[in-house]
Amino acid sequence: MSKVLLAIGTRKGLWLASSADGRASWQVSGPHHPMNEVYAVAVDTRRDTPRLLAAVTSEHWGPSVATSDDLGETWSEPDHAPVAFPTDTGEALGRVWQLTPGPASLPDVVYAGVQPSALFRSEDGGRTYELARGLWDHPHRPQWTPGFGGMAVHTVIPHPSDVDTITVAMSTGGVYRTTDGGNSWRASNSGIRARFLPDEYPEFGQCVHKIAQHPSRPEVFYAQNHHGVYRSDDSAATWTSIADGLPSDFGFPMVAHPHRPGVVYNFPLTADGMRFPPDARCRVYRGEDGGRSWTELSDGLPDEFHTAVMRDAMCCDDASPAGVYFGSRSGEVYASANEGDSWRLVVSHLPDVLSVRAAVVA
Amino acid sequence: MHVTVLLPGVLRQHAGGSAKLDVELADGATLGALLDVLAADHPALDRRLRDERRLPRRYVNVYLDGVECRTLLGIDSPLADGVEVQVIPSVAGG
């Protein structure tokens, strides 16, 4: 591990932090793409030269995806809109919420989850995308509804080895999964509660905030729901609560450890109607043994923290030991170089942090 | 007929660096037809002015001789020979 890059997407641009000393200190540059919302970032390390991808949305000039093959020194965008709904849909792209590199065996495939809820696929490394018709034509789609933040596919998880299997999550709508390359999709929400609906356990319609998958055990998923924290051991077919041991079952991010099956990270907020951490203390919770037990992580984190961490504003890098990162709506970014045992402030006074991703790049 | 398009500084890089574009159109052409002509030559400009439904973006205002197009017929507004079409970003953001 000679260099780790941390990409920080905010409401007003992208910042890049790099560390060449084992994540002890960070050099920060930015803003890149100033005054653009950056809901999604990705560090694609499947090619010899890492590629950065950033979903950039200008209030004035609309949404786009920018890529960089020199770690953010320069950026490029195609002349035509890289993500655009076909004319027959009658829709216009609101923003890209998620950029996810495909499996290692398909190094030019990148997926984009977008608002309104849809999945797009790129076969040129994330420069241009096409609508995935199978999900768009799903008979449930007219019944998916927007939450406060909009109606979006915010999570895309390709199976690490089976190129035909992809799992997505949307708010509201819940979890959907294809095993035939996207031709057909099945709702996968059994056991996830929707306490804002008369039928609290519907087939679909849940407000799933984030799901995560263990790379080495792709049948294991974790979910942070709009109240409710769950694990699935059967490829998202059924879900079981793992909220015991957490101070709250509300929150947004859910991050799986890159190497250690059974380890997951969560940032609880008090409740739907009280979106601060419990007792206003900034705390990350690390789940062990598949979330059967939780450890409060506090070393280096503040005790007065009247802010929140958004669904894509927490991540791990791929180093060993793994680094863990999160950013807040108050513009602070914290990093742990020892799997969450202790934390350091990377940067503060940024705009609202919407997304973070990190990887070893050299 | 002849139409002049004025662009704000931030968009000029997407129109070959030009602040002003001179466009020849058929008589009776609409604002939408003008934007279609611009799109053919300057797609990177077009996607910043319109979404994929060919509608002006919410915070993009287009003035026809000083009158914002939404107070007329929007993209169906007819253009007169010699009209000055000015693109101005509206007040937005925080």
C-alpha cells in the first residue's frame, strides 16, 4: 500500500484526499467540479490505470458523469449526455445516485443507479450508458414512490463472479434482484418492515436506505432500512433483524468489510423524526459475526455532533487492515486506518458530504 | 431568416468559445427548431440547455428580444427574423 485515494463528493463539488504514509496523513485537493452536486463517486481499480468516476449535477446545466484517468488531474465528459432516458420513456434524468464498477471479469462494465428509479449500464468504462429495460419495464414501477430525497435506484451491487446477477435497492420500492442479466427482476424484501404502510410487510414498497454485500460471501447481504437493520444469508430472498445491540435501528449507510466476512459498519441516527446520532454523540458501530453483536467505536470521534451521515457517505478501502471513512452533512470527513478502532479528522468545513469512496491506487 | 444567439460565459466553451452564434433558419421556425440546429453543431451545449425531452432545463432562461420564452409559447415560440435569443442562467442554488 503506497497510496490510498479518498474521493469525497459533496453538495458543491468533489474533493480528493490522498495518503502516501499508510493513511496517517492526507493531502486534500478541491473542489473539483465546483458547484456541482456529487451524489456518487467510484474509484475503479480494475484497469492498470485507475479510473475515477463522478456523478456531477449542476442546478443549472443538469446531470452528467465525469471520468478521470489521472487521479483527478484532468476530467472528461462526452459531448452528448452520458446518461439519458430514451425518448419513448418520456422521462428526463434527475441525477445519478450510484456508480458501481461491474465484476472483475467485465472490466469495461459500469452500472449507474439513477433518479427517477432506473438502472443504466455502461460498456465503455463508464463514459456512456444505456437504460436497462428489464427493470424499467417492471410491472411494479408505477407503484414505486418518491421519499423525501427523491425516487432513485441508490444502490447497485453486481455479483462478484456471476455476471448475470445484480441486486439493486431503491427508495421507495425496496430490493430487487435479477439472475438473468437484467431481463427479469424479482422483489426481494421478505422480512423487511415498512412501518409507513398499512401492510407493514408488503412484497415491495419498502424504503431501504442502503444494502451491502460481502465480496467473499456474495449470498450474505446487510440492509439499513427506514427503521430496521437486517441481514440476509440467502441472497436477499429473506431478511432477519440484526438491530439488537444498536442504539437505534434508523440510519442511512451500511458498509461491508472488504475482507472479513461477518463484519459490517453502521452509523445510527436516533429516529426518523430525530435525525441526529443518539445523545448527539458521533459514533460508528461495527457489527461482528454478521451483526449478532455490535461494538461502539468512539476513539477520536466527537461527543457533540448534531449532524448526520448520508447513505453513500461511508465506505471502506480495499487495504489490509481496512480503512473506514465517513463524511457528515456538516462537512467533516473522518478516517480510520485500523478498521474503526480509532479515528482521525481528514478534512472539515466542506459542504454537505454526500458520497465517499476509497481505494489503494498505487 | 437570421437569428443571433447570445451565450453566458460559462457556456461558451461548449460552443467553440463563441459568445455569439449566428444561425440561419427557415421562415417561421420556432425556438425548438433553433435549439435543434444548435444541438447538431454543439451537442455539449445542447445538453446543458435542454433535457432529453428537449425541454429547457428548469433554471435556464431563454429570452427572445428580452422576453423569457416561458411567458410566450415556450419552445414553440415562433422566431422573427433578426431576433436576439439570449440564454441566461436564473437565480438558483444556495
